[in-house]
Amino acid sequence: MINWALRLIVLVPLVSLACGSTGGTSDTSTTTDMGQSDLGQPPDDTVTPEDIPSRIDGTVEDAALDVAVLDMPAPTDTTVDTSIPISTECAAVAPSDSLLNKLTVDGVQRRFMLSIPAAASGPRGKWPLIFQWHGFVGSSMGYSDTAEVKNWHLNMLGPAVDDSRMPFLLVTPLADGAALLDWNIMDTYADPPNPDVRLFDEVVACLDAKYGVDSDHIHSVGFSAGGILSDLLGVMRGDKLASTLTWSGGYLVNPANAIEEFPVIWPDPGASSGWTQVLFHGGVTDQWEVQGLFTAHFNVWNEADVGYLNGLGHDVILCTHTYGHTPPPGSNPAAYVIDFFKAHPRGTTTSPFASALPSSFPANCTYHAKTN
């Protein structure tokens, strides 16, 4: 097996080239300049207010309201119960559109953004929780990721945490700068535990103590490298997840997605709640190159993952578009994400969308029933 340290020596300059690095010099005072950002559609670049008004003004599109799904009543917080154990660090966690929360996980300080519904004021609530994992921004090479990740948080699902269909807690973690592709998605072991999976565990525990988390409504979304991490959570924490949605992700444990040039180590799928997943890919141009090493063809991976997941007992909704490596522009992601997650709590064995998808979903989405 190739020594991992040797891989790092070889791969870091290659990834730098692929991301538009200029001689390895980093500038942490500004947002990253990596050519094509792997965070998807930057709100101030290729997506305009006319394309996605809900991303700009924080409202939910009226078109989302015609979905035949009943509104979910807001969970009710009760009087603060001081008997709930909570660390000093967790007690300091608070929602903010600009400030990052910090939580020490296995001796490493991790950061994340948090948005919550207005009614989430104390423990003993029962709030759905959505994790939102960003794409590669080059944090392992010293690039500043904060501004781009804040934009990702605020312009994807951030404005919708008070949506009456399903108010929810929203967490957008930041990569810790230690993993080569930002997230620990290439070499994954049970011992030592995966740092990003452990971050998921600790954030769930903290928010449950602080606000109260609905254990049947813990969901995950992600784009690109963040989508792959979301898929990894399905493999390693499949019993905790209710349902998942990814834009240009991929199951690297699927033999059909093997990267011959760069062996990847994932565990076999563990215990699972039988969750349903939505997969998005952007067609033949949905690819990302680690120059000189391998090219990730996300359309190929996602098409292969449909049969792979069906065979493991998961219903899949496959959505395609032709815009390449990005979430589909021109649609409000919160509209279909909330409809999907609300209708797919943990324990849903057959998708209620089997006969028809809500009108909030983009065009070119098809349902694929599990085969096992």
C-alpha cells in the first residue's frame, strides 16, 4: 500500500495546481482565488437575484408553497433544565450570521456556523437538524475558507431555518485544514476515528443538550467533497441519519467508483435506518480534476450509486442537470430540501415520493425504488 505521507508529498503540489495556486503562497486575508471554486454557485458571481431570489433576500419562493405537504408545527422549548449536562464550550455556542462557533473534538478545536429558528431558546425542544458540508476550498493549503463558507451557509439553506413546513437547526462545519481535500474522505479508519465523523457526533450531542434535537430528523446535505463526506456519514452513521441529499457527491466504497490511480480506503456500510437519498449531478461536465493524478466524474459516480444504494435497501431520487460541477442554478434549494427531509424522517422504509415528486423539485428527477 502506498505510504500516506508519500501521497501527501506528491499530491499537495498537484492539488495546488488544480486549484489555481500561485507558487503555494497563501493569502488568509481575503477569500480564496482558486479559479473555479468548488463551493458551487457563488452568490455574487454566476447566480443573480433573478435566478434565485430566495438566496438573496432570505425569503422562500412562493412556488414552494404549492407542495402538498402539511406544515410542521414548530417544536416547543420548555423551561431551562439545568440538570442537562453541558460543557462550558457548548454552552457558549450561539447562532450568528458572521461569527464562528468553536467546539473541541478529540483535542482539536473545530469551527462551525449555526442558524436556528426564532423559537429555539432553550433545551428540551425537538428540533430537526441539518448538516450542510461545503466543497473543497483549499484549507489544507492555507487558503482562507471563512468568507466562502459563510456565503455557502447563508445563501443555501440559511434563510430557511424558520420555514413553517419544518423549522430546523442548521450547521455548516468548516474543514480543519488537516485533511488533503479539506474533509477526511480518502483514507477512513475506525481507529483512530474519522475526525469529521466525530465532529458530527459532538455537534449533535451539543445541540441536543442546548436546544433539543429530534433524533428522527437528523439530515445531511453536501456539495462535491462535502457531498462525498455526507455519503461517508451514510456509511458510518447510517443508523443516525434520517435522509440525505447531495450535489455532486459519490460513494467511494462503491466498487464501480474505484479510483485506480489513488486507492481509497472506506469501511463497509454499517448499520442503517434505511434512509432515502437524493442525488444530483450536472452531466458530463460535472467533473473535478486533481491535476496529474485523477479526475472525478461525478455524473458517472452518481449514476453508479443509484444501483448500489438500491441494492443496499435505499430508495433513491436521481436529479440531473447540464450545468456541470455546481448545484443546479435557477432553483431554490430550500424548497425541495425541506419538502424532502420533512417527508423522510428516520425509519421511512418506502419513500412517500414513489408515486410523484413535489413540484418544488427541479425538472429531470426520477425515483428509483430499492431492490433489496
